[in-house]
Amino acid sequence: MTHVYDSWDRTTDENYETYVLGGFNKNWFNQEDSALLRSYADICGLTQTVSEATRTVNTARSTTTTCLHLIFTNSPEQNMSNCKVISVGFTDHDLTVLSIKSKIPKGPSKVVYKRSYKHFSAEKFINDLKLILFWLVESSDDPNEALDTFLNLFRDIADIHAPIRKYTVKSKPAPWITQNIRDLMLMRDAAKREAKVSGFPSDWAVYRKLRNHVVKVDRESKRAYFLEAINNTKKDPKSMWKTINNLLGRSNCPILSIPTYAERNGEIYTKPKDIANHFAKLFNEKMKKYRFEMSNPIDVEYVTKSITEIMTGKNCRFEFSSLSLLEVHSCLAKLPNTKVTGIDGIDNFLLRIASNIIAEPIRYIFNCSYAK
């Protein structure tokens, strides 16, 4: 306990908002058992916020409740009401939780926009698409105007048959947990609640039996899922490593590295647009600084002369060739069958099934762009 006091004393000397959490193996409900811990907390100006029992032990003669998992803080006025004890089924120790408001705001959840195909009919979509005047796309020689015309015409029909919906991406649950295991977990939790209310040894015995059974079934299901996932990719090392990384929670997805907030001169940005503008401004300032500090500016005349000498006597030519209708149709048909919309609000699924109709206006837009 001397080491506990020394660490508390050093921490509180910094005059920061402090939280000390853990299982101290001292029953806070017993004044004699927790006397030394109470004395240390009082000297360091810390207040214990847990007021409920964190463990219930049932024996043949009696049921004992203790408060062993404690939370100390030097800011009790704003945290006393945020401390809770939550009952869990997999152990007789309850979960102690303290929620606090961080000074840095939490970043927004990841949101994706997808079209809803709940009532989608491909046949009706194609029939309505055939009535659209896509020849209006070719009425403009500007590829940007032609593209805007095409997008507006196509989206008007797409929004009717497959409206865009916003989805918040949630963390994936453990895939090996079947509905049978979930039902067993609910039975286990219900058995623990009933045992805590009644206090009968028979009810506690039922709870422990269910708890041990859930642990066994969960481990067996997890082992079988991992083995099946690895065995299915034995002949493909690339797929195997991808599967192993997914099972271990690793990912190369760039979305994981996107910052949720940025801070500069005491100002915090949490919205994606504000964060992007902040980094763009920072990049521009850095580039201006580096250009100003460059001691040897680029000699444009020397570079131009060198390129001219290198290319002398060489007949190099590059030009774009016009796309054919067959090439555009083939590219549309090979698009990956994903239903996540891009920035234009159109997903590959709709482009694929409408390729016979939209190939001509898309070909015109590309060829018009090449001509410019």
C-alpha cells in the first residue's frame, strides 16, 4: 500500500484532473478493512465514487456483497452521478463504469450513403430509363455540361426506384457467435439476476452451470470458425493472409488512419470538411515556406534546353483515340458489383444493369473530353 500512496502523491502534485481505477482487494463497505486506503485517499484529496456492490458471493449459509473495484478522482462534483455498476453474466464480479466528458470532442461516426433496393425492380427501372431523352447530353460541346446533364437525367430515375439512404457503419460483431449462443447468454444473464434477488444456493448453482456452458460453447464455436476460414484459403496465400489479418482485427483500409480531430492554436476541428481545410491550409503554408527558403531556384531555361537536346531526332507522338460503343459497353459490364454510391450518387450496380442504354451518352462525354 505504500507504493500506492507514493504514486497517488506524485500524481496529485501535478494538479491535473486525476482518475484512479482498479481492483484494490479492499472492501470499501468495511471501514476497518479499507481504513488505510481511505486515509491515503483523504491525504491526496481523492474521493471514491463507487457506492454499489461490485461483487456478490453466495455460500451455503449466506450471501455476501462487497465493493472491491473502486474509482478515485479529485473531481467528484462532476463524476459522482456518472459512476455505475453493471451486472455481467460471465463472472461474479460486476463491471464498474465511469463516463466522463473529454476535452477533445469525439469524432463523428463513419457514415456511408447507399441506395435502398428494398422495393427495386430492374425491369421497371430499365423501362423508365428508356423513356429518358439522353440525346440532350449531345446537345452541348462542353464535356462538363454534358456530364451534368447525364447525371441529372440518370439520377432522377435512380432516386425514384432506389432512393439514397444514410447508414452509420457499426463495428462488426463476433461472427462465430450464433443465435444459439446469444440465447444461452440471455439465459445466463437472467439466471444471475434471479440468483442475486433470491440468494438461494440452487439459483447460484444454475447460474454457474450456465456460465461455464456458455464459455465452453463460445470457445468451440470460435475455434471452428477460425479453422474453417483458414482451411478455405489454404491454396491461396494472399487470401489466407487477408483472412488472418481480418480475424486478428488488422486492416490496411486507409479509413482507419483518417484523423477524427485536428487542433491548431487551441482551436479544435472535428468535422471532416474543417479537418480537410485545416490540412490543406497547413500544406500550402509549408510549401510557400520551403519555396522561399530554397537557395537554388530552378533554372527554367536550363531545363527547357536539356529536354530539347534529349528529344532532338526522336519522333514521339501521343494522342487520344475515340472510344467505340463496344468498348464503353464492355467497361460498364466489367464494373465490380458494389452498391456503395460515389460522390455523384450513382453506384456500379445501376451502371451495369443500364449499360445498354447509357453506353452511348457516356461514350459521347469521354470523346468530347478527349477533343477538348
